[in-house]
Amino acid sequence: MQRNEGVVAPPDEGSDLIALALSGGGARAMAFHLGCLRALHDLGILQQISTITAVSGGSVLAGLYCSHPGDFESFEAKVREVLRVGFVKPALRQAFTSTDGLKAIGYATAIMAERSVALIARLALKLFRRPAQNDQWPNAAPFLRKVSRTTILRNTFSKTFDGCLLRSLRKDRPRLIVIACELRAKAAFYFTAESLHCWRYGSASSEGVELADAVVASAAYPAALPAVDQRMSFTKGGKEGIHRITLTDGGVYDNLGLAPLWPDRDHNVSLEVQKHERIIACRAGYALEVTEPASIWASRMGAAFESIFARAQNLAVKRLFDLTEAGKLKGFLLPYLGQQDHNLRFATKNMVTREVAAGYPTNFNAMDKIWIERLVRRGEQIVHALVKEQWQDPAVRRTCEPVKAE
């Protein structure tokens, strides 16, 4: 099969609209999803995709794909280089070689002191039955956390994306929707080239917003990185208002990135997204394993979090089956890193097995070449196997016809 380098196949008239969802998972997700994109590209499917939704590590890869000026081969080379370098060391280097590190420590110290005083004040108000409003002190901090480990990582992302603005994303690539979680509203927060959106607040302008702003909000894992703390002007129902937002990892709300793609969403309140007949949901996680008894508080909380997290993802996958069975989707693919290999009808003899690809953690550290190739290859092989097995009806075969290089 020849690579279709630089060739963008125009959608066939009457062909199904396809969306691609890229899950979270740090650098592991970037590598696995790169393999999925490589296979989709070679099959001519990637060129037919109209929307990409992405979370955390998936948003880094999607951001690179939708902003990188070169062809697919140069995009892949760029991603591999980014994976080899990672984001942790460059972020640490910036923290120690600029004033950002000291500013981050200063803000963290101030927040800790202020929240300690606020706790005492809340207890006193409760004792005297005079509760404060949610948006006022002591419930709300009186200042924004403008510099933190998250903003330092954001600047590292900005260099990776060459300062690309959301409005400067490539027009010949799919519409990109980066998903974060807004902690005050407990709701999804969407970044697109056209606007920013949260159903609680409405829409905000994307003017001047960098791709790095969207990606770092989507990737700010709450156990390790502070939330993005900002005030924005939103418009809802024709009325404008200023709202404080605190954004954290999109995986907290929807780690598979499927929420914007459900065909029965109400666009009167939610972000308007084109309806798609088929969805490709790339999942870069592993199945849960039986572990030691959760006998202390920390292990109990960790096990509880993993249980809820896994259940939420499994319910999202089940909904794909339910929507297909109900005729609201024509079909879907679920390339899954933790795929049970014996269930693949068309697994290749040189398959990177589930066991070999298991165990890489969720982080943004530098990845060695062996792991890069291992995860990329597995994503590529699984997509080829699933397309051959599940998308062989005539309507899809026309879309999946490989495009030969000119």
C-alpha cells in the first residue's frame, strides 16, 4: 500500500460524515493516536473526517495535526521528536531559568495562606448562621492564580505549536474541538477556532486565544497541575456577563472526547456540532487490574476514583453501541490500546501484543524510541484490523479506498 502523502481526498457525494475522538492519556495517548492516524491516513479515511474532538494527550496530537504546516510525513516526524523530548524537562528548564518559577511559588504560597484564613472565616460565618454568597470571599479567592506550573507548561506547549492561534488552525483540516472541564460549573468547556463555549455561561470569543491555552486546560491533570484560573466575557441569550472560570483536565468530564458528538444533543444550550453518521473513538488506556486491598485512606480514594473513571468511560462506549443499534449512528470504530488481541479477526502475525504495549504511564515525560515505535505500531495495526473487519459495507468501502500518491 502506498502512502497518500499530501493528498487530501475530497468527500464523495453522499458519503457518510465521520468524526474522530482522541482520548486522554498523556504521551502514551499521543503515540497510540499517532499510529491510529497513520493507518487512517493510509486508508484514505483521515482525509474524510470533518471533526476531531480531543482530550489531554489527545489534544496535543490533534493540535499538532490541525496546525502543522507540512504534509503527514513531516507531521509524524514532528510528533516523534516531541515525544522524544517530552514536556516535563522543557517546562522545568523554563521554571528555573525565568522568573516564572518564583512567581508560581509566590502565588501558591499566597493561595495557601488565603484559603487557610478563608476556612476559619467560613466556619465562623456558619457558626453565626451568616453564609456568604458563592462568588464572594471567603467562598471565592479574591485574586486569580496567574502563574503556576500549569502556565509554565502552557508556555512549553506554545513553543511546540509555534504560537498558533485557534483562529489560525488549518482550514483544510477537520474542525478541532478541545475539551476541558470547568470546575465551578462542573461542566464541559469547549475550545474551537470559532468560539469558546460552556453551556452554563454561553459563548466567548476565541480572538487572541492560542492553541496552547486550549491544550493546557485540557491536559491540566488535577492531581499534579493547578486549574487554569481566568475571567472571561460570555454571551448567553443575548446578554453579556463576566464569569470566573477554573479549567482542569478534560478527562475529568469526558476522557473519550465523545460528548460533543452525540447525535441527540440540544444545540440550543450546547456547542453546535455537525451531525456525523460514523464515529472513530481512539482509546489510549488499559483495562483495570486487580490490585492490593484498599486498606488505607489514600488507596481507598485512588481505587474509588479509578472505579468511577472506568465506569464513566464504559458507559460512553456502551452508548456508541446503543446509538448504532437505534439507527442514530451507522457505525463506529473503537481502536483501543487495551484491546483483547484474540478478539481481532484480522490481527497480523507481527502484531504488537496487548501485553507488550501495556504498562506505559500517563505522563508527559520524554519517551524512548522503543516505546514510541511500540505504541505507534499497535495503534496502526489495530485500526487496520478493525476497518477490515467492521467497515466493509459498500458505502464505507468507497470512503476507505486508499488514495495513491501522485
